Amino acid sequence: MTESYEPADHYDRVTHAWGLLLGAELHYGVFESPDEELDVATHRLTERMAAGGQLEPGLRLLDVGCGIGAQSRFLASTYDVETVGITTSPVGVETARELTEAAGLTGRSSFELRDATANGFPDESFDRVWILESSHLMRDRQALVSEATRVLKPGGRLVWCDIVRHRTIPFLEVRERREEFATLREAFGDARMEPLADYVQWFESAGLTVEQADDLTAATLPTFEAWRANADQHRDAVVDALGEHGHAAFVRSADILESLWRDGTFGYGLIAASKPAAS
């Protein structure tokens, strides 16, 4: 019997180490220059998403795949919105709540253990939906899109960022590179990348109007060098969390992903969409 893959199990194991390796915001960066600091570049991506979401004080925002809540806290404190973060990771929820309490934001940012493909929230209960680098770990992307659209109020906005696939990988190439893909799975989980155009189609089919679809592949490329630098700087702590093999797998994964960016296989995209206002 094949063992089922649970994204939460993977995330629970790597949460602490990822904070050291990926930076405080736990996502890719949008770089203006290759030598820019990772935290500056990751924050630029957060700001770019916020601009796409057209955030205003008093709005209620659903943060899908919230990680440890960095974006939720930033959005709540900077834009004066109420944020509700959801994840399937118990460690993520616990850590997010602890960090939020320490930041004095408990009344403005909350976190719940929920499945984004069947989230259980009432219809039209959020003004904004925020999906940052979580969709590639979900098996049913169309269910994610459907649920995100369902809970969005008429006139609301959705903003999405994630890794995308630029080309179909032939079977023979998959077989030849199976060790590389196994390394990526070990380091980052069982990801499935789809083209940016597919996400645009899914959002539009769900009834949203896609207003922005940006290819950020070139701007995110320096992320991998920054990750390798973090792996070197925090080597001892990462080895304590993941072991020698886990540290080596992460560094190797950064090399593999960089090669996939450079050869036109993978990249990165951003989508901003709106739900038509009620007539």
C-alpha cells in the first residue's frame, strides 16, 4: 500500500528550519538586484500582493496556507484589516498564535486548523482572499479556487502567488531526473506545479475577473542563492532541526530549482482578481 502524503506532516517537521532558511516571511523574494537582502525581497513580494488586493482599513481577509502567520500579522498591523489564517499544520497554528500574542495582535489576527479545499466558512464571509505559495501543495486546485471564490463577498478581491510550470516535462525527462524530483519532494513537500494560464482559467471559470497576471520568474531567480547563503550561515541550527541529510537536501534543492528556473521549466506568478459586485 502506498503511504499517503500529508502536507501538514511535512510542514510540522520543517517549520523551525524554514524560518532560518527561507527568511522571516517564509516565501520567495522579488529582487530588484541579485545582491539584495532576502528579507527586503520577500517583503517586496508581500507588498506587491497587498497592492493587488487593494487593502483598506476594516476589511476581513482570509489568509490561505498562512504558515506561521507573518503575512497575516503584517497586513493586520499595516493595513488595519482583520485577518484569519488557515493551515492544515497544527505546528503552524500553534506557532502563529504564539507569535501573534507576543506581537499584541491577538484581537486582529486569528489562526485556525482548516482545509483550504473545504474550509467550512459561510458563503461571502470575507472581503479579501490571500493565497501565497500554498496552492502547489494542494491536490485539488480547482476545489481551492471554488472555495476561495465562495467565501469572497461580491465586490471582493483575491490575490494569489505561487510557483508555476512553464512547459510540460516529457516522461523520459521525468525518469532521467527522478532523483532530482525526489530531492525536491523531500525538501519542499509533494508539490504539483501548473501553468499560470491554468490558474487564470480556473479563477475566471469560478466567476472572478482576472485583472492582473504577472510572470515574476526573472525577479524571483536570486531567491535560490539567498537560500544557499542562509543554509551556510545557519548550518548548525538547521542540522539540529533536519539532520545532516536534510540540510544537504535543502541545498541540493536550491541548486535544482535554480536550474529549473534557468532552463524554462518552472517560474513564479502573481494573479489579482475581483468578484463582480452584486447587481
